[in-house]
Amino acid sequence: MTSIRAAARWDARALRRSRVSWLALGILAVAVGLAVWSGLRFRASWDQEAGHEAVLERFERMQQLASAPADPWSAMPLMTTTRIAVPAAPLAELATGRADLDPRTANVSPFTHAGTLFRDYQTASPSALATGRFDLAFVIVYVLPLVIIALGFGLLSEERERGIDRLLAVHGIQLRRLVAGRVLARFVPILLPLLAGLAVLFFAGGDLTAVRAARYLATVALAAGHATFWWGVVVLVSTWRLGSSGTLVALVVTWVALVLAVPALVGAATTALHPAPSRFTLIAAARAADIGATARAAELIGGYAHDHPGLDPKAATAPPTWALRAFVVAREVDAAQAPLFDAFDRALGAQQAVVAGFQFTSPALLATRGLGALAGTNEARALAYRDQARAFLAGWREAMGKHAMTGATVNADLLGAMAPFAFAEPSLAAVLAAAAVPLAAMWVFAGVLVLVARSRLPRT
Amino acid sequence: MIPIVRLTWRQLWRDRRIPLALAVLVALVGVSLVLDGLRSSRTERDRVAADLADQQTFNAQGPRNPHSVAHLSRFAFRPRLQTALLDPGVSDYTGAAVWMEAHKQDPATARAAEDRLELGRASELGIAWVWQVVVPLLVLVLGFDAIGGERERRTLPLLVVGGASLARVIAGKAVALFAVFAGALVVTTIVASLAGSSVTPVPDRPLRVAMWVGGYLAYIAVWIVLVLAVSTRARSSRTALIVLLGTWTLGVLAVPRLAATMADEGAAIPSPAAIREAMERDLEHGFDGHAGSEDRRKALEARVLAQYQVTSLDQLPVSFAGIALDEGERFAAEVFDRHHRALADRYRAQRTLRRSAGLVTPLIALQHLSTAAAGTDVEHQLAFLGAAETSRRTIVGLLNADMTAHAAGKDFEYQAAPSLWQTIPVFTYAAPRLAIRDSAVDLAALGAWLLAALALLGWSVWHANQELSS
């Protein structure tokens, strides 16, 4: 241990003199700083949006109650609307994932169906979406390995080029300990800005709860595993006895293959193997169902009354025919669209299965999947929100339809019985279970790499 | 110079760098072309089929009130252009379907990116991605020791003493590297053009392809000149490699993403809810907040009664509901134009902000140029949205006109004959002609980058000559 500490101390002194080290660490520190700023901005805008929607939801409820007694239009249950919003993902400030792409808010009315529930959200900057956001997940997945390569490519090759390796051997210095000390000396300055960034995000990004702390601890473990993996790669390639340029080229080729090429190929293969059904077909089918249901509206209204004994549309304080028609048409279109939406879910599920299998081919994929799961910005939370929103819509529509058919008017009791939308966050256990596979795989791969690299290093 | 070119090729072939680079290129471009080609033709097939099915559904809806039909209206589906295979640009992140319904200018929906898993957007396989991200790395691997290596092997003085000036040696190496990648680029373009023939043709395709190829040739040239400049100036090949890798990391990986994030913050897009609220507010209360929808309706009523010289709406020979709907559309069009123009201005402001990051990397200028040429940039999406909105106004206008003319006394109880639906024009979209003026800044930026790289190379050569002569 003494020799490892001594090697680390000596190497730290050498690092302080190296311009490349300062440059690489400077780039990492700046990247972490910018990513933290960008993450906090993203988080704040999402919080603001969700908060704004909640205020509007309460305001519109009050407005409906206030105008219902005097305005027959507002008094109709079929004219009620409500807003729903998904709160910011637990660690939205860490990894944007697909959260900038998916809908976050929606307007619900008894005339809405699943196809029109999320219809006004696609205004975000296409260029920003296509490029992706500069967040800490990007730094961990893409920049961190490059900084490790920049700091580590000369781990052994520089001595070899200068002939110092023989000198060390003559003095009986254990190469394994020397390498361990060096890796330690270079690992610490890399981890420090990263940990500082994660700490800032934890304290400034949201509530200081045990659940967020658990997610952040798992993030630290994943990031450390990712860094260890790349140090394993660096040490392993260093044992190939290449020159420093050769080592650097080999490491960069490995980085390109594992971080860029493999995820790109896996992504392309996944969508090629399991393409989602055509959105155009879905739209055409929904419209055919809409027209078909509109033509059968009278029959559908009668059928609805028949299926709901106790309701008598003729006895009601007659909602306008168009409103009843729009209500039953929305129900019908939902029923017609259900198999098509199921097909989308099946395609996405199949894509998930392919990626779950192929994620082991790239540490970048493992890190991306793990960070997305921990941040809550992956498809799992997006689908949970979508399903809950659809269920809420169906509940709202059914309740208001029944009220309309019984001739009820909007009042405090009627609206009070309708709880506003509240997103049920996936449990911490489910999140940790989803992140456990990438996390465990990362550490297993890192461990194997370190052991293989160690075995290739001569004892002396 | 030709002997130097041959010598460089021989060296790079012997140490397997050229075969390796070409193998990487062929594999990535090949897979991209096959998968993108299949996806493009599938998307086009689905679009055409869905459009036809929707048209049949629309035409066969039987007698209905025109306003009810205006609510159903038609969908505008965006075709996939032939040139999109060269660079998908933002097309997967923009909606490809617009509902052209009455009263609303809906945003485009059906974004392809929503139907796939998120695997990190820095690595989305495609021809443009290969040439923008991977090829500079290949240039770097082939050229980082082009001059430094000769110096380390002590063959550089021999070359110079042998009659070739250092500038000529470097020019030979540059031509050798450029020829390898330019050849590969031309082959890529030809194959992509053939593979893209199954999708919607673009009238000015030769011009677009020429601009696309020109942009990438300039980009490759910038990288080759930079690599040679650094290789000439650096003390060792190792140092050159470190500097070049750092440059690539910043210029290709980090800065474009950072620039997009900064631009998104600098010219922030209001949330969808905020845009919707602002539009609803203007529609309800007028632009100044004092001309509410009820006031506008009363004013219209007075105007129409005066025009037809009657005292009540019942006496009108036309449907007042039809007139009111049309007037509502006219006012709504002003509101939509104002808000959508503001949104488009934000997108353009972001592009300007991103362009300022072009001082740090040539990639941003290339990305703008490449997506403009491929017809997959934000401007093309705005053109599609504009065409859909024009079509929406035509459709809704025709239906309102029919209601005005035939629904007197019946208004919303009036049922138009099904033959009316056949007269509604079908949405067709032709990509706008390539606006070279819009791309002039990016062309100039790439040119400036090339000049700057050449100046750097000239400075490096001057220094190296000083060292050689001393």
C-alpha cells in the first residue's frame, strides 16, 4: 500500500506539470459546470410549467363553478374541461432523456379521445431536440471516457518510449502497484468535479428527500462504474506495448466503437427489427372511426342509455344533440383506436427487449439506460404518465357523460367529486430494479477488465 | 506533387490505415443507406395509403352539415423527400401530419422520434452523421503523423533535399487524403441518390445535391488542412494527435450540443400551454383586449344587415352562421399568423445564435447547409406547415361559403349534398426551391473556415521551413 501511495503522490506531482492533464481536467470541469447550469434550467422550466398548469386547473374549476348558475352553457357537465400535467421527473436536472420530446401537459374534456389528448405539445425547437441537451448524463456518457483516455493513454507507454520501464524493473518496483498508484492519482481529479456537479444538482435541483438521495447514490455508483470501466480499458490497452500514439489511437478507436458506433447500430437495428406502426395509418383509422360513429350517433346515444340503466336522455335537461354526439363519438373512437395503440406499445416493448439484450455491448448504452431510469426521463415514466392520463380522461369523460344524461348541472359537489389529476410516480423499488441491471453489468464489466488488465501486467 | 501523392497512398495502404478507414466508411454508410432507404420507402408507402384511405373516408361521409365536415376536415401528411436520405435533419423531431380543422391552426403531430427508444442523440446512424462525426476522426487517424511522422523518421529533410519544397510535400499529402475522402463522398452520394428514388421527387434535386456535396467537400478539406497544419507545427506526432483529438471532441461532440442548448435558452420557446393560452386570449378578447368575440359578432351582424338592407337575421337570403364562421376564420387567421410568425422567429433566432458558435467549429455551418440541401431543416418544416395552413383555409373557406349560400334559415341543421366533398381540393405539397440566399451565411462560414485553416497551415509551413533551414 505504501508503494501505491508513493506512486500516486509521485504521479500527482507529474500531472500537475502536464499541460494535457490540466487541459483535460479543465474541459471536464467546464463541461460539468455547463451541464449543471443547463440541467437546472431544464428542471426549473418543467417545474414552472407544471406549477402553472396546476394553478390554471384550480382557476378554471373556480371559474366553471362561478359561471354555472347564470350560464346554461357552463352548467353542462359535457362542457367541463380540466388540465393535467406531469410533474418534473425526479432527477430531470441530471438527464433530459426523452423528457424534452414527450408531452407533459394535456387538456381533458368529455369530447377528447386518446388520439387528441396530447395534441398541442410539439412546439419545442426541432433543432434543439435533434441535437439533444447538454446535460450531466451527456458529460458522463461521452466526455468522461475521453478525459480518462487523455489522462491515461501515457500510463505505461511514456516510460516505455523513454526506456524508464527497464530502470523501474531494475529497481524492483512492482508494475502493478505503480499502475494502481497512477490510476488512483488520475481517477481522483476526474471524480471530484463530477461528484461536485452531482452534489450541486442534488441540493439545488429539488426536494432533499431520501428517495432523491437514493437515486443520486445509485447515479454516483453508475458514474463511478463507468469511469472504472474506462480505466480498465486504458490499463488493458496500455499493456499491448504500443507507443503512446498507438495507444492513443487504439483507445480512441475503442471509444468510437463502444460509444458512437455500437449505440448507433443498436438504435438503427432496433427500429428496423421492430418498427412502430404507421402514425399515418393510426390517424386515418381514427378519422374513419370518427365518421362512422358520427353517422351512428343516434344509435350510439341510445345504446349508451341502454347500457346504463337509470339514465334516460329524454328525461334529462337535454344537453344539445351535438354535445351528446361528440361525447359518444369520442368513446367510440377510443375503442376503435385501442388495438392500434396496443400495436404501438407492442413495438416499443419489443424495442425495449432488443435494447435490453444489446445494452451489454456498450458501456455507453448501459450508462444511458441506467441514467434515464434513475432520472425518470426514460420511456418507462413517459408511458406511465400517458397511461395514467388516458385512464384519467376515460374516467372524466364517463363521469361527465353520466351526469349529462341524468340532467345534472355543474356545481361544487359535482366538481368536488372529481379529483384533479395526480401522477403516481413509479416506485423507487421499480426504478432501482430497472437501473440495477445496467449498474451491475457496468461494475461486472469494469471488474473483469481490471482483472484482465492486471493479469497482463507483470508482477515486477 | 504526384509522386508525393502516390507515396502517401502507398504508406497509408501499407500500414492498413486506408483499408481500415474505407472499411469503416463502407460499413457505416452501407448500413445507413439500407436501413434509411427501407424506412423511407415504408413511410412513403404508409403515407400514400393513409392519404388515400382518408380521402375515401372523407368523400363517402354522406349528407352532412358543412361546418361539421370542416371540423373533421382533412389531414395534411408530409411527404418524405428524395434528398432526405442525405440528411434526416430535424425531420424525425417535427410532426409529419397536420389536422386542417376549422377554428384552429394545429401543430404538426406524428414525430418519428417519439416511436423509438432514447439511446442518446449523439449517435443516430445516418449518412450525414457518418460524414459529420466519424469522417473527421478518420481524417485525423490518417493524417496526424503526415508531417510529424516524416520528421520523426528523419525522412522529411530527405524529401525536401530531394527537390520537393515542404509546401509541395504538404500539398501532395493533402491531395492524397482529399482524394480518398472525396472519392468516397461521391460514391456515397451516387448510391444515396439511387436508393432515394422511391420517395417523393424534388424538382431542384441536382442543385441540392451539388450544394450538399460541396458543403461536405469543404468540411473535409477544412479537417485535412487543420490536421496537416497541426501535424506540421507540433513537436511530435503524439502531441499532434492529442491536440487534434481535443479539437475534434470540442468541435464535433461538445460545441454543437452546447450551442443548441444555449440557443434554446437564449431564444427560449414558450411552453405549448403558454402559446395556446395567448392564442385563445387573442381569439376571445381581440389583440388589444377590447374587441371581444361578442363585440365582433355584433358589429358583423350590423354590417350584414346593412349590406342586405334587412332588419333581422331571419330575413337574410343567406346563412348568417356561414358568414359568422367565415368572419371568425378571417380573424383567427390574423391571430394564428401573428403567433406562428413569432414562433418561427424564435426558431430563426435560435439558428442565428447557433451560427455564432460557428466561430468555434465548422460543423454548425455544415449542419445548416446539409439539412437545407436535404430539405429537412426547420425552414422546410415551416414551409410544410405554411402549405397545410393555406390548404386549411381553402377547405374551411369553401365549406363556409357553401353554408352561407345554401343554409339560409337552417344554419347548422342544413345538410350539404355529398357531391360537395368531392370538390374539396386534395392537399399536395411540393418542397420549396432551395433558397441559396438563406444558406449564404453558412457557405461563407465554411469558406472562412477553409481560409483560416489554410492560413494556419501557411504559418505552420513557414515555421517548419525556418526550422529546416536552421
